[in-house]
Amino acid sequence: MRSVRLGGSGLSVSKLCFGTLTMSPLQRNMSPERGAELLVYAYERGVRFLDTADLYETYPHIRLALRKAPDYVISTKAYCYDRATARAALERAFRGVDREYIDLFMLHEQESLYTLRGHEEALDFLEEQRALGRIGAVGASTHYAGCVRACVRFPAIRVVHPILNLGGVGIRDGSREDMESAVALAREYGIGVFAMKPLGGGHLIASNREAMEYALTSPLIDSVAVGMQSAAEIDANVAIAEGDAAPMDALRGRRREMMVHDYCEGCGRCAERCHQRAISIVDGRARIDSSKCVFCGYCARVCPQFCIKVV
């Protein structure tokens, strides 16, 4: 698989990035051994870039995989608000993957210029760590076009990880065209771009060929993060990244759903956590609007009864 430069960040990555959210406890809840097996298989197929997060709890999967796949470029992200939370998150990443270096460390789920300003102390700390050689590049992940535009005002941010897909699914403050415009601006500043959710969390699975081709051929996108849960999915995504779209057809029938168990107490924490506003409490129970849900599973993290799952 061809290698690409991640903007002016100094990082060289594979065109396809293995997104590990799907193997995490928030979704499939794979064992570290099974997750590592898939990561190693993808590595053998040419994938050299993976994405995780403090929230995902997939550091054990990655640590095992690195024994056989040592050259993975690792991107992780965390909710960091100041020096203390950034330091703690970075140390967790080091311990988690058993490395003293993280290629790309990002602020997780940034929303706007004001969010970035509020977290500038964390950004300053991460930039100091980059200067010390402990981080390769600093970045930010977001579902907001406005936030991507705001990133150009922070010299520490050398990579953005936006939601961007053919249907514009999951973009919180506008259309696909709005996000494309914001990403184009970021690229003018030399910021690297790797897109998340090219299939819109599963909403675009029926047109997966077209959706993946859009993400993989867009001049605005350096690399594409895709969650993969089987060897067949890895094979299909590697094939389309290398120009053969045919294997994608076999994956069109698989759809994800959010399940709410009948023991839901309707506490509302999931609805408060959902940035897509896809959850409401109706008759004392959480109800999911599948047209808005991007199947991230973040709501499951805050459910005190563990009654929400991605299936």
C-alpha cells in the first residue's frame, strides 16, 4: 500500500488507517488477542497507520500487535483540558502501548475556536512534548467544520482528524461542502488531514464503493481511518485503497444498530453525552434516532446500567 505524507506534520503514513474503535468495549468488545490478530493481519496487508483514543481502551490490543507489527504509526487522542490532564493522558498512552513515543497525539472531540482556546494549556504542553521528541505531531479531532477552520490559528496543530464522507453524515455544523471548504483551508496552512467515518458510521454501507472511493481519491484527504472487524473487511478495504473496488460488494449487507436493553432506567446520561442529538428519553427509556446516530458507542460509556450497545 502506498505511503503518503500527512501534510507538513513530518509523518509518513499508509493511505488506509486502521480505526480501532470498532474492536473496543464501546462496540465489538474484542479481546486484546483478537484485536491484535486483526491489527497484525492488516499490517501484513500493508496498513501502517492506526488510530485509537484514551476512551477506546484498545491500548492492550495495540501493545500485543506491536510485537509482530512494530512499525505502526500510532495516532491517539484524549480529553485534555490543561497541563495535568494532558500529561496524565500522554503517560497512559506510553504505558498502554509500551512505548515512550507517540507519533500523533490529538485533542479529542474539539468543537470550536472557543473549545480550542479553553484547552490551549493542554496544546502548549503537547507541543513542548513534541519539541522534546516524545510526540511526533499534535492534532485535533472534530465533527465541526468551524473547528477545522479554527485549527489554523493554533501553530501547534499540525494534523486534523475530521468527520468527512460522501453523504456529509455526522457533520454537526453544515454540509459536506462546508467541511471540504474548511479542510481545504487547513491544507493551505500545511495541516495534515486524515478523515474519519468514510461510511458515515454505517449509513453509507449500501453505497460503500462510492463512499470509499470518494474518501480515498479526494485531494483534500491524506489518509482515511476505517474500522475493521474481520479479515474480510481488511481485505476489501485494502483492495479498494489499491484500486480494486469489487470486494466491497460483499460487505454491503452488514449493518450496525444501537440496542437499548429493556432494563434501561431512562436516566438521560446517554442523551446528554450524544453530540449528534440522536438520543431522547421517551416513556422512561432511551430511544435512538438511527437517522442521526453515527454508531460511535460513546453513549455506552456513560450508561450506569450498561444497557446500550452497538450490535
